[in-house]
Amino acid sequence: MTGIRESVKRDIVVNASIENIWDALTKPERLNDWYTKDAKIDFRVGGHAEMNHGWGALTSGTFTEIEENKKYVLESEDGYFKTITTLKEEEDGVRISIEYQTPFIGEEGEAAKENMAYGTFQFLENLKSVYENNQDNRPTMWKSWIGIIHTTNNPSDSSERENGTKVIHVADPSPALEAGVKAKDVITAIDGDAIQGYESLERTLNKKDVGQSITLTITRTVRRKKEQISLDCKVSQYPVEY
């Protein structure tokens, strides 16, 4: 494994017993209620897990540490990726913390890091919804797409800093490419709603209807000068169905 391990951590409090939450995280039939499309779990130290999360996302690993109702660690076979899940009882319920450890290299690494944090919190919010309101929100998750890889804008020169998310890559074909979006563009608003960073764009975009036309406000640097432009972009369905 190369690179320095960095971590992504998200947490949420769910009003349920710690035993119910432990089961929700470790039993295949309960994982399928809120997180996985299909889970195969041998829950013991040295046991293997294979999880289909939907949307083309698959993960697998081996359990290397288990403390019942407290913590477990799942590590990929190559040691590249580690997931640490911890539970803690609080006054309002159980705090669930999920931490990923893996190297994140360059801007694409930062984009992957933010994508992981956003996706994790989406599923944690769904766990809370399922256990507190009996409502599974997965049909509303990852439904809209314009075809970009992006990361919260964070230029090295602090004087150049502005809110928004920086485009790293534009898929070909994609609605963004057709609209004229380019790598290094900074998206600062969608339909006039300010975009603060990665998660802001994802949440704003996912509220739009497939087939809808949206207006992207973009800051683009041309010959070292910044220009603000507006591009009309069609919203497409997420390219991989749940």
C-alpha cells in the first residue's frame, strides 16, 4: 500500500436501543433494510463480508476486530482500506460513527474523500429515518446526474478563495460536457442557489427532476483572469440504477 492513510468520519444519533443498532449494522437482513441491496456477512474476527450497496457500488473485506455493541473493524484484503464503526449510548439514543481510513492522493483523492463522506452520511440519515420513522429514503438518493467529478474549491492561495466546488473531470458523454462545463471551472450556484462545496452541489442537484434544465453559475479562469458565466445544463438520470 502506498500513500499516507487519511480518515473520513461521519456520525449520527439514532433514537433506538444499542442492541437494535448493532443488529442493523451486523446482520445481513437488517443491513438490507437501510444500507445494502445484498449483504453476505460472516460476522466474526477473520470472517468475510461482501456488500452490494446499489448504484454499482460493491465492497468486501475481513473483520479484524469486534467488541460487541461497541465497535468493529472491516479491512480490505489488500490492507488498502479500513472501516471502523463505533457505537456509544447517549441520552437521545445511540451515536453511530463510521470512519474510513485509506490514502487520498491529489484532487481526485480529495473528490473521492468528499464523495465517501457524503455517501456515508446519506446512508446514516437513512438508518435514522428507517428506525425512527419507518421510512426508507433510498429511492430518492443518487437519482440526478450531470457528469462531473468535483471537490470543494480550496485554492492554495487564500486570497483566491471563494465558495463553490471545483470541476476536476467532465464525463464524455455527459450533460455537463454538452453544456460546455470544463475542468477547473468552479460552480458557485445552481439556479441562483449558492453552492458552498461538494456536498452542497450534490444535495442541490439531487432535488432537481430528471430532464429539467438548470442554470450553472461558474467562475472560469481565462488567461489568468476570472470570468463569471452562466451555462444551461440538462439534468440526467444517475447512470447506474439502484
